[in-house]
Amino acid sequence: MGEGVTIDARMQEALARLTDNEKECLRRRLRQQTAKEMALDLGVSPHAVEKRLKMARAKLGLSSSLEAARLLAASEGYQRTGAQVSDLGAGG
């Protein structure tokens, strides 16, 4: 998923079916958090986190949680935060 991703009506409907918990786990996945880290932060079991990610992937018809997270980010109008590859070589 790059910048300028076009999300069709069917995918918008799928994104709208995501629960707040599923969206939160996807956002955290985009920040490279593991299921265990998410579970600790959210006060749930790692199994619950994995279930939320699995349900989100199923609703979106995707096999990758990271891909699902990127799609959610694109639909919400933001991209990954933090150091980008282009940032790492900058500065001095």
C-alpha cells in the first residue's frame, strides 16, 4: 500500500465493519508492536490480540495484518509515523 491508495466502495464497507478494538490492534501493528506488546498495553491476552487481528484480516479479505494496517491507515488519511528510510541517511 503506497501513498495515493484508492479504496473502493466495497473495501470502505469492509473497513466500516471493523470494531474499535480491531482498528486499535491494526494501528499498533503498523507501529511494529508484537501481539504480546499490544496485549500488555491493552490489558488483554495475546490470544485476544491475535483474534482481533485475525477477524480484521478476514473482514478485509487480506492475509497480512501489516497489509490490513496499511489499508486502515490509508483510509484514515495518515501513513506510518517514525523514522523513514529516507530520514535515516539525512542529518549529519
